[in-house]
Amino acid sequence: MRISNKPEVSYSQQPEAKPQTQKACIDRFEKCADGRVLAVILVGDEERSIDVPREQLPAGAKEGDWLQVVLKGDKLVSAKIDVKETEARKQEIQDLFESVLEQPKTVSSKACIDRFEKTADGKTLAVLLVGDEEKIVNVPLEKLPAGVKEGDWLKVELKGDELTGATVDKKETEDRRNWIQKLFDMLFG
């Protein structure tokens, strides 16, 4: 049996861990009833919310800025604006914003006329199955080439769900009809 000569250290006597630098974002500023302004910062991946007096932040810090912070518990020890992270996050948000507002691009695809349907006002719509995923797109019959029928294959151009161009794909239509006929003959022939 071995006996240690080291004195026992109680938990309260153990040295505190050195505070680590963490990323944080200034979410917003709030004015208190007493006139003070607090910054609400979101710290770490868990986005823990901490209120910090504005004067403890670097001069010129504003909402949306990213910081490198050192905390002791919930108390801010130091803060430095992380310019690189702030710019990267702003660009990420700008790119996302532009992609949401961006006009749909024109897409070329193949489509099959699945069926025709009459609307309540008497117009005829062609129900197209577009692309490999067979997305359903309803198109007024007058936007399609004259003489099209159910089962015809088209080369289409779409901008969002709006048809901007369509031509009959005679080869694809013929190939598909032959394939279906062969299946039919195998099953019932």
C-alpha cells in the first residue's frame, strides 16, 4: 500500500481554470429604465445570452459585430472585435438574401403531357410532368405547340413555374411510345 505525502486539496482550494477565448455576436442593445445601455451578446455555439454594459465593449462596436471574448462565469473580462468573422458573416447573410430575392433562372428540361384539364372558366390546361422528378406544372394549352396530345414529350424552358418555350420532341415521344408498346405486348401478348 502506497501512502502519498501530498496534502489533500479541497475543491475550493483548487486553482480555477484559465478563462478561454470564445466567439460571440452582439445581438442587440437595450436601454434600461435607469438610462444604462446593455449589449445582449450571444456566446459560443450554444448562443448563451449574456447582458454586458455597453461601455465594456470595444469602441465602435455595433449590432451584428462578432467578438473574441473572455468570460469569467457570466462576467466579461475582455472583448475584441473580430473583423474577419464579422465580414464573413455579413457576406454569408448578403449571399443568402440575394439568393432569396434572385429571379428564377430559365431551366431547360424534358416534360411529358400527362393530361388536359378544363378550368372553371372553360380554358384548357395541360398538366406537364417536368424533369426526372416529374414536377407538375400546369400550362395553358395555347402556350404549347399546336396539335400536341397526351403522352407527347416536349423540350421545355421554364422560369420558375412559368413556361417560356416548348417544342415537341418527336424522337423522345416515339421512343417512349415504342417502349410502352413493348411492355404491353410482353404483359398481354
